[in-house]
Amino acid sequence: MQAIVLVGGKGTRLRPLTERVPKPALTLVDRPFLAYMIEWLAGHGVTEVVLACGFLPDVLREALAGEEERAGVRIRYAVEPEPLGTAGAIRFAADQLGDELDERFLALNGDVLTDLDLTALLRAHEQWGAAATIGLHPVEDSSAFGLVSSGEGGEVLEFLEKTGERRPGEVNAGMYALTRPVLNLIPPGENVSIERDVFPRLVGNRLHGLLLDGYWMDIGTPERYLQASWDILEGRVATRVEPSGPDILVDPRAQVDDAATLGPRAVVGAGCRVEAGAVVTGSVLLDGASVGEDARVVDSILSPGAAVPAGAEVAGAVAAEGETLPV
């Protein structure tokens, strides 16, 4: 089984964390964010992952070095010459594969942390004989999403654009089982949206949706990045991460003074230093960040090499690489 994963975005809502690192390569707890999706795909029988990328592809390759062996999948890169939209990126990656592309394949947005049941999606797709099947997820607040209305047999009836209203509903989870003929609806080399330009044309023509329960989160903001970190450490999403303690992970290459206080909730990456009397709570320290004596860091994210001097207090901050806080 092949999966095309869309990872071409610049992650602008996560800046300054993503100024020099594409969002899929950003460390989440103890590994690149995209590694979670690759491991999840492998767990559902995917043997080849094709990454449709464009922003800093070499950084992404470096971050995922060794992931093929760890996850047991083949990873290929399709580097877009320019942004092509969600459907355009799928078509571009498919064209790169040529005759090697399977008749049935997966396409996914690469910006979510999830453990939804892809096997169930593929099974339903095959049973329905669908041209395309959309994974749907229930949310309590659909104001930021487009709603999908489907019938009893799973056939998609209607797409409702973002209304801004806070109401429950089923939304597009950004994971699709597709067949090759769907690619004929996507002009090659053009910027095309699968949500706005392709799926509406398939309504009434073998387009289905399947409701999938489980964990699903877009980590596109610092607040969601932190929440995803705690959800991983506290076991709300199925991953291979092994916490150092309740809601805490400390890399063995970090230096944490015995007189420092970590948690509740803390991630301390490789090469970090936390000095005596320092308090780190609700915060993530990426590789090489440091917190001085008696400093206090709360609900913050420190990029690699960022520093909080002795005695300083930082709350709700997102530090750029090498930055010294507070400023």
C-alpha cells in the first residue's frame, strides 16, 4: 500500500519554531513530527510513503534519516517546484511515481497527529467500490472546519463551507483513499484544491465518507503543539513514546540539576541544561536550550539553543532559535 503525504506548507502559524525547520521536521516530544505519521501508516499496512514537499526539503530528509529502517517503510520525496495546492500536490507526486502508482492508494495531509483507524477506511473504500473515500472525524466545534454531510450508506451528500458557528459535526480529517481515475480530475502542473475543486465534482459519483473515532489534532499553532506534547506523554494518542515519568520526558543527553523542578508537564531535549533552583512547567525545551539558576519557565516553547538567564521568569513564550528570553 502506498501513501502520498502532503508536507509542502511553511508552517507559518508555528513561527518562529518553523523559520529554519519545516513543520514536519519539527521535534515533537522525542522525534520529528512526521515520524508519528509514518509509524502510524506503517501500522496500517503502508509500505511506501511518498512525501510531496517543497519547503526546505533537505532539512526534512536529514530529520527523517533512519526512519525507513525504524518504521519499516520506503520513503520517497517528490519536491514541488512551486506550491500546487492539495490536489495539485497529489497529482505531482503521482506523476513522479508513474506506472509504479497503485490502482488504489492513500493521500493524507501531513499536519495532523492521529491514531484513527486507516484500516477501517481502506476496508470501507473497497466494500463500497468508491472512487474516493474521505476519513471523517467528529468535532464539538466545527467553526474552523468545513462540514461533510453523508447518507446512511456513506455516500457524501454535501460539503458545507466554514460557517464560523460553534456547533458539532463531522469534518474532513484530511485522509483519503483514492483510485487512479480521480487523478484525471486534476490538471497537471496547476494549483488545485482537492477539497474545493475535486471532491464537489464527485458528489453523487462514488464519493463516500467514513466516520472514524479516535485521536486527531492539527498541531499548527504553538498552543496545539504543546497540547499534542502532553497528549502523547499522557497516553491520549497511541504512539511509541516512552515517557521518563508521569507527563515528563527528559532526554538522557540533557543535564538537569538535582535541585531543579520539572513539571507538571515538561519535555527537555538533548543537550539542554536546567540549572539549580530552576522551575520548568508546562513547557518544551528543544535541543540545546538552557534555563539558568532560579529561573522560571511556564507554558513556553524554547527553540534549539534558546536561553533563559538566571533568575528570569518566562510565561507563554515561543523563543526563536538561539534567542535569549525575556527580551
